[in-house]
Amino acid sequence: MQTRKKFIFLTFLASWLLLFFFGGDQLRRFAFFSGRKAEAPRSWPRWTDQSLLKSFAEPEELQRDGEPALLSPRERRAAWLSAYRSSRCRMETCFDLSRCERNGFKVFTYPQERGQPVSETYSKILSSIERSRYHTARPEEACLFILSIDTLDRDRLSEHYVRDLEEKIHSSPLWNGGRNHLIFNLYSGTWPSYGGELGFDPGHAILARASSDSRSFRPGFDVSIPLFPREHPQSGGERGWLQRGSVPPKKKFLLVFKGKRYLTGIGSGTRNALHHIHNGKDIISLTTCKHGKDWQKHKDTRCDKDNVDYERFDYQELLHNSTFCIVPRGRRLGSFRFLEALQAACIPVLLSDGWELPFAEAIDWGKAAVVGSERLLLQIPSAVRCIHPERVLAFQQQTQFLWDAYFSSVDKIVHTTLEIIKDRLNPHRSRSRLLWNALPGGLLVLPEFSTHLGDFPFYYLHHGYSPSKKFTAFIRAVSQAGSLSQPILRLIQAVSGSQHCAQIVVLWSCEKPPPPSGKWPQSSVPLTIIQGRRKLSDRFFPFGAIQTDAVLSLDEDTSLSTSEVDFAFSVWLSFPERIVGFPTQSHFWDAERGRWGCTSRWTNELSMVLTAAAFYHRYYHSLFTEYLPAGLRELADGLAACEDIVMNALVAAVTKLPPIKVTQRKQHKEGVARQAECGEGAAGTPPGPHPAAAGAGGAGGGRRLWQRQDCLNQLVNWFGYMPLVSSRLRLDPVLFKDQVSVLRKKYPSLEK
């Protein structure tokens, strides 16, 4: 027995030694002997692994062996680096900051060359820059330069492709290797790879491009912009489909997609697999093969059925009736459906690996979109089902905010691009991500004013801040006599009697110098005289003398009591983002003339509070002077009562809310109405003869009315929509006109 065991052991040992010596090469390939893994683990099966995908895909769907292999990410990165020598550009290395320090952030657009075609979309971009407050016609004072040559479409097969672009650009004396230049691009590369090639070396220029690949994107230097169609509006744009503050109804579908299915080439992998998640109930995924000239040559067994199902649903109805919308990559990383989903309040589910999302430097897309992976497509349905309804509502509301703030027009896309670049120049005075991602948005929050949330009127309620409990009375004096009239003396006394008044500032807009200090009435608060430039827009200039959050804007002939001032200020403390005041106007659409009109008649509806007697936040002075372009400020100076309309339109555009009217003494109503109707006093224009002496207003009142309406229509053209919001609200004190003792009322004098 022992002999047999020894024989078996020796035989096994001899066999093992023979195998080791003669088959050692093969054994060393195993990770067990070599001490390292034989091959890297794969995190997701390849589409060519038919054995792993038998239950998911048809054989025709799998990648064919004859198709050319796509470049690996490393190879694409190496090709890009070899093409563009400035791949490591940063603002500190490839941008001349000294040009911006000398003259501020000014943008110069190259003059148009005769005979050089420009696409409609690029014309809109150039127009947006020229309409902005940063535009300059002098290249020597510019911080940033924009080419007049169309660089949007760099697909060599496109009709808008500009040839010999590099030669044309480099011939300009301002090019300087691309330093301080901004190049816009929507389409780069061409069939079949659709890479990021521009066809020219951009040098040290900043690239603002759609479908940016994160591997070639230069963080902190380039800007990723959205892909938008040629029909995208110049300004304004359509509103989002979800009303502000409303809760959307429960939608029929959970997840939808309807679009092209690429049978071969780049972008076909994800779209060919979308049919796996379609269940025909709450998940609808429809594709069609009908695109391109030779689609029938590549059609597979699913094409006919897919094309029939594709026609059963309307694309817009799917957007309206779905909670989530799949946004897969196409031939390029970005697609038009991204903006379409945002507008429709359909939460985008992004399936485009490597896409640098638009304005990701400023926008927190984690609050408005679901960023998925192309490899994990089959997990998307279960992932979106797990999102809590409260978070779904927050996602939907954020899509509407982002659409309206940054994407609804070409103007907003271009201005957002410029503001992001401007923030890089002064990091210590730049907007935080909170300002970019909360109402009213980064474009309407000026870092030159402040970077502290408590200094703006929009964040008091949500962040626990509150405005100061004092106000500054700002009186505009336009009397031609050069002396103090009785109305302004009474006004100063009434305002200074308020316990909330911190100071009185008089803007002297007269030809003659103001009276000496001894002629002004004595008051319990400081009185400051400022010499104006005799422009109507001066009343909204951000004077350093105004130190309080609240500003009480007054005309010299306004008649108010201390009780009226105190009550109006108490109302404003509850609504610091709005205009709160006394005389009002309303706008209406004149169907016969096909234009907007306005009226001062006493009705139940209002949309403007005249700044002849109104409270508002001092930040709106900075926004009026620094945000609005020079053309609108000139419009306010040139037309009577236009500055009131501009300020109300600006505040309404920012807040999306109407102004608030407060009650006033009955004996003042008729007088204020006459002033507002003829433009005297309420408009801040120099008062003319008494209406009775001038034929009851006559032609002068009609001319001012026409000017107000002309101002309103020009504002609508600039905004791209009617920004004013109508209201039927008036706030009165508690127990106002109630049949109770006067001793129980806080403001009894308002009932006289």
C-alpha cells in the first residue's frame, strides 16, 4: 500500500515538472503566476459581445466588423493637441489683462467686409454684442475682440462653411495670435468622425462653442454654449411652459424620446439601444431611420416598425406631457432638444458622455437635469422613478428659471458668455454660483454693486436678510425760478417728520444755481443738495449720497403727508423687491393701431407706479445706469415721462411681479391724476403753464401722451416682449374706513 502511494506521488511530481519546463511560457500568462491581472476589467459589455447581448439586441443591431474603428479618447486628444498649440491656455497666460484694466470691459466687433457672407445666426450674435452695454466702436479701448467673419459652421459640407478662414483672420492687424479674441462656433468637424476640428488654428482665442468635448475643453478659458436653431429669437423669446409659482399637473408619461436613429457611425450606439427601455405605457422611446439620402441602404429589420410607431405621437405633445426627456448625443455631443426640454419643463436626462454642459462654469446642472451615462442606459428608468416628487418639482422650476434667465434668446446666450468672461477678469468681484443659480439670475445681479446677498432686494425672504429700517427721500427739483417754491418746502417738512427718514437728497436740475443753505428749511434730518445734469435719467443715477436701502423718489410738486409716507414705507418693507407708491398708470394693447398704449385713468387695473411718489430699492439705480444700454437711457432723456416707464419695465423684467399701489388721501387724487395725464410733475418734466391757461392741456398733453406710448413700444422692441405685469391690488391700512373709533386707527388722516 505504501509502495503504491509513493509511485502515485512520484508520477504526479514528474508530470508537474515536465509541464512546468515544457509549458512554462503558457503558464506565465496567467495572473496567478505573474502577480498581475491578465487584462483590465471592463465596466460595461461592448456592443460587439453578442453572447452577452442576446436577450437585448438583434444581430443586425450589433456593430459590424467591416466598419472603421473610431479613434480612442487618447488618440482624439493627441490629434487635438497637435492641431492647437494653445491647448494649455489660461486667462493668465493667453489673455492680455492690461487692456481691460485701462478701459474696463469693452467689446469691439470687426467691421463687416464687403462681399463676405454672414449667416442669419451669426448676424444675431453680432447684433447682440452691438446692442449690449459693453460694445465700443474704438478698437484701442477694447478688452475683447469679435470677428466679423462667420465661424459658426465649420462643417466642410455645409453651405455656410467659410473657406480660407485662417488666411483671412491672420491678415488682420488686430489678430495678435488670437489674444483677447472670442470665437463663436456651433458646428465643428464633419462626416464621418464629426470631431472638434475648426479648420483653422484659433491660437490664443477663447472658444465659445457648442457640443464642447471635455477632453479638449480648456477650463477657465473656453466657454461652452448651447446648440440653438437658426429660428432662435434675437431678444425676449417665448416664456417657459410652466408658470412661475405654479405646480404642474401630474403628467401622463414618465420618460420620453422621439428622434432620429443613426444606423451606422458615431452616435449610433446609444440611439440604437433606446428601444430597450420603451414599454409603451409611461416610457415612450420612438426612433426613425428616415433621415439622410441613403437610409434605405442601411435599414435593419426594426426600421419599418419603428417608422410606423414614430408617426403615432406628436413631438410637442410628448414634451408637454412628460416629466423627463431623454437627451442623447447625436452626431455631435449637443442637440437642439436640450433647449426644447428646458423650455417645456421636461427634466433633461443627458446621455452624452464627455459633453461639457453649457455654461457649466456658472450653472449648477445638478439642480435642473439628470446627467446619466451612455453605458448605463438600461438603468435610467429605475433611476428616474426613484426621484422624490418634491425634488421633481424643484427640477422643473429650475428648468424654467434657467430657460428664462440664460437661454430663451440669442441676446441672453451671448450676454451670459460675456458676463462669464468678465467675471474671470476680477475674481474677487465676481458672482458666486448661488447668484447664478437663483432668481433673478446672474445677468441681473451686478457684482460692481456688491457681492453680498444682503445688499440686493431679491434674497431677503429666502436667506434671512432684511432691508434697513430707514429711507432716503430723493427730491428732483426742476423749478425755473431758481428759488424754493411752497410745494417743495411743504414736502421737505412732511418727509422729514417721518420717524423712518434718514436723510433728504435734493437733485437740483435747474439752470440757475441752488439757493444758499440759509434759504433751505430747517429739518431734523440731514439735507444734501446735488447739482444735476438736467437729464431725466439723472434721478436714477447711483449717487454715493444715498446710503439707505430704500429710496423715496419724489417730484418737487408732489403733495404727501407724513402718515402717507410712513404707511407706504411700512408696505415697502414687506415687498422690498417691488416699486411701492401712489400715482399709477396701466398699459393696454391697442388693436386698431397695432401697438401698445398707456393710460392714467382711475381704473381697477395698474401696471406702473410713477416715480413722482414711490419707494424702491437703491439697487435699481445701479441697474438702470449700468445694466441698460446707452440707447435706452437716451430714450428716457428724450421723451417726456419715459423714465417712469423704463424704470417700471426694468423692475418688472427683473422680478416678474407688478408694482404695489397704496392708498392716498382722497383730496389729492384728482390733482395727481391731472399731473399724470398731462405729464407734469409726475413725469419730472419742467412744469409749463397751467392747463387752464394753455387750453386745458391742448396739444401739449396729447404730445406727452404720444411720447409715453412711443417710449413704451420702443421698450417692448428692446426687451422682445412686454415686461410690464398688471395687477388689481391696492393696500390700505388696517381698519381703513371701517366704522370704528378713530383712536383705534393708526393712520386716521388718510381718510380725509
